[in-house]
Amino acid sequence: GSAIDLKDIKQYELTEVYAHPDAKVDIVLVHGLNGNPRKTWTSEKGVFWPTDLLPATLKSAKARILVYGYNADVYAFGKAGASSDMLHQHAQTLLANLSAERQIEETTDHPIIWVVHSLGGLLLKRALNLSDDLESKYADELRSIAVSTYGIIFLGTPHTGADPAKWGIMVEKMVSALIPKKIVHTEAQLVKTLQTNNETLQNVNLKFLEIQDRYRIDLVHESIPTDLGGTKTLIVDQISASPAMAHAEKYGIEATHSGMCKFDSKSSPGYSMVAGHIKGWVEKSPPVIQARQEEERQKRLQDLEKARKDLQWGYHPPQAPTGANTPGTSHGNQQGFRQPGMVEAPPPRTRFEFEVAEVEEMDTEMAGGR
């Protein structure tokens, strides 16, 4: 396989950073607030683990590795009232980008494995909710993202926003940890916006509950507090990062919130768990997703057949009654039973005709009244 030069990673949209020549699976990494597709996954020593470590770990597990970038800086999310819309817009863009990329590369049958950090996890949940909701035959490509998803590794994603006060404090900490100190006014606005949209984020989490059992899920929490101006604190604590979720695997990484998605080497804390699970999923996912995609195709065919029958039913010609002469028989009526032709409605009467009719009616009434 070949890896890309880091300078060639696009700030926005998708970049394929590595591809095994016989890739069967797509691995997609999504950064969080104030992250970007390069720095979020690069350690202080300059190790970009999606290309520097992961391909060597995957060995014979054949995959493509992609990073996704979107405008997650404070200016984008900090506009008044923007955050909920931003989450929705970014989710739509992520779906459109990935489905288009998979069509171009002819990998639409590949299972998808996601690695998402912090608020990137909420963005992904929103995207999968949207994808799963699409029923139209014209949205097959976008719907296929939810259908093809096999597993998700959530790194420090706040899954619970039930308590507004707690959510507010957590957002404030997240912003402080991830955003340069000089942008104070925007930071305050951002905190306010994200706090206000607690309800939107709750809805994202509730909707995801309906579909999460289809996926293999890792809920990963940070174990080292972040220093926020002299106070050490966990940005997204274990309760938020690892809520009760059947079938999910939960573990901590000995790193801070922003450090938990960066690995210097194969011996870095958390790397063997994250990369080991990715490798296992790459090997196990193809038959599972193949079956799910086939099930989806069958469902689509059944829907089309039902729609066809419904249409036909609406235009059924009347059947000849039992015993009546039918076309092609030599008994009785040689013309046989004919299907009724189209009956044209009479053209609407002109205004002049209405006037004549009204005058005649009046004459009749007057004659009757005399």
C-alpha cells in the first residue's frame, strides 16, 4: 500500500491517506472541535498514526484509511445560534462527501469503520441518524453509509447531555482545553451556543439509541486530567464518555482529552486497544456488511414490487364476468368482451352558455309564477 504526504491532506472534506492495493474496508477518522484532519491525529513528536503506525499494524488486514476535515474552529461554531445547524449541515456534508468518494473509488460495498474524537462523535451520530432516516430510492447512496457502517471507536465523545448544568460545565472545559486562550470573546460565545443547544444534542443521542445495536462500539474515556489554568480536570469524564450501552466495549486511555487520539508509537497508551480492534473489525466486517447490503437490496426490490403492484391495481381493466364471452372465442358475440375506452369529460361551458341557461331558468320561473 501507499501512504500520502501529510502536506497533501485537505483541510476540508475527505483525503485517502493510505490504501492497501486489495482494500476491502474503509477506515474513516473524524476530528472534533478546533481539530483538523492532520494535527488531531499527530503526536508532539510528529507521528501521524493513521499512516505511520496503523498500516503496519493492519498487516494482511486490507483497508483504505481516510481522514475527514470540516470547519470546526471557534468562528464556525461560535456564531450565535449556529451550533445545532452547524452539526446538521456538517453531518449532511460528511454523508455527501463519503458517499461520493466511495462511488468514485468504486468502494460502495466496503464496510466502514469510524474513529471519532470528542465532538466529532456527535457529528457522526447525527450523520448516521440522517443516513438511516433516508427511505427514498434516490437517496440509496447516502443511506448506504448507515447500512455499511460496521464499528465506531468513540474517543472522549460526550454521549450524555441530560443534565444541562453538567453539560454546560463540560462544554466550557472542552473549549478551554481545545481552543487557544487568545480567542476569549468567541470562546464565551461558543460555550453559550453549545450550552443552549443541549436539547439538540440530547435528540441526537436519543435517536442514535435506536440504531446503535447494529454496530460494534468502543467507548473510550481519558484517564489523565487536563490542566486548565492551574486546575486539573477530566474534560469528558467516564460517565459521559462511557454511558450504559449494551454490547459496547469500554476502556480508558492514559492520556488527556486532546492527547487520547495521538500515538507516538505502538507502545503508546491505548494504541494496542484501538488499533487491535480496528484490525479485528477489518477482518470480520466484510461478510456481515455484505449480508446487510444484500438484505437492503432485497428490501428495496420488495418496495419497488409493491409500488408497481399498487400502481397496477389503480389501473386494472375490469374483468369479464364468469361465463361471459371472452375475446377470441367463437361463441355468441363475435366482438367478445371489450375493455372500456377512455371516456372524455365534456368541455366546460363558456360564460355565454351559462348566461343563456340562467335567462331560460328565470323565464321558466316567471312563467310558473304568473
